[in-house]
Amino acid sequence: MMKASFKARYEPEKATAAATVSVNAGDFKLRASLTDATVVNGPSLNGLAIAVEKPGFFIVDYNVPKKDVRFQFMNSVRVAEKPLNLTYIHSKGDGRTILDGALVIDSGNKVSANHVLGTGNTKLKYTYVHGGLTTFEPSYDLGKNAWDFAVTHKVYGDDVLKATYQTSAKNLGLEWSRSSKQNGSFKVIASVNLAEERKIPKLSAETTWDFEM
């Protein structure tokens, strides 16, 4: 089966688009993604990326214009009878290695950590789901010594409202999204920097369409 998705993003200054095509080949999935840079001013390899994935085990991404390979390996182990999901990501181009882990305590509680090897960039996050509708996600960035907060609430079935606040940058964000198999999905995002003297909101909109062929 072949699946394709098309995403368009609009901002007051510019509009961009991206497309992804994936094909199942037994236990593996082959994927190609394109951006504006691939087709604007004539066909080119700019913005083209291809990937091979075995869901739940590994992903190998190749960025064609940058000639960069990214490896991602996933595994899951049990700690005190709780699932611990581990992810190892390595980008050959910049030599960056990321370790990510998430311990699922129960259906409403999860603790996760993200660390970039060789740096002080470590983030800790706690996820709490209340009543299946509202999700609270406080996170702490050890490198910046700062907290971030996110609250997500499901309304009207397919609609989701999300509010975020980054204490280090003093960025406040509001997001409204809707996902539908029949009508695709869209997202409207508004953000404002509370540290700026002129607090002018930045607006953007995204829409995504998924197809099966």
C-alpha cells in the first residue's frame, strides 16, 4: 500500500509546502519527502530526503542535498514492570548524538528525558493526562536552567486546544488543531514574545491531507 501526505503552511511573510510518499515493503517502509526547494525554480534535489524504516526498530534518513545520514534506533525494555522506551539518534553531518527515554508509569503518567551527548543540553518532562481530555506537560531544561509548560485540552471530539509558555524566551503560544480522516487536518498557531516592547502576535496556519493509493 502506498500512502501520501501533503502539508501546506502559511505565514504572513511566506507560504511553504511539503509532501511525503511512503510505501510498505513487507516489514519495512520506504519514504520520500519533498519541500518547496525541490520544485521551485525548476525540479532539483534541494529539499529531497529519503528514508528506510522498520517501525518500532530503526529509521535511516538520507538528506540528498546535504548528503547527510541520520540513524535512529528504538527499543523498549521493562523497568519495575513498566515500559521504558529508548531512542538513539545520530546525525553523521554534524556528529550530534541524542539519547531519548520515556518511562510509562501508567495510562495517565509518563516521565521522559532527552540528552545531547557531549553537551549540557538535557531536558526532563513529566506528562499527566487528566480524565483523558486534558494533558499537562511541565518540562525543565537543565542547560538553560528554565521551565517550559504546556497544557492540551480536547474539545468537540476532533478539536484540540494547546497553550505553551517558554520561561527562558518568554514566548507564549496558543494552538488550535483539528484532525479528520475525511477532511484532513489543520492547525492555527499564534505566538507572542512577552519580553518585546511591542507585543505583536505571530500567526501561522497549517493544513495536511493524507491519501491512500
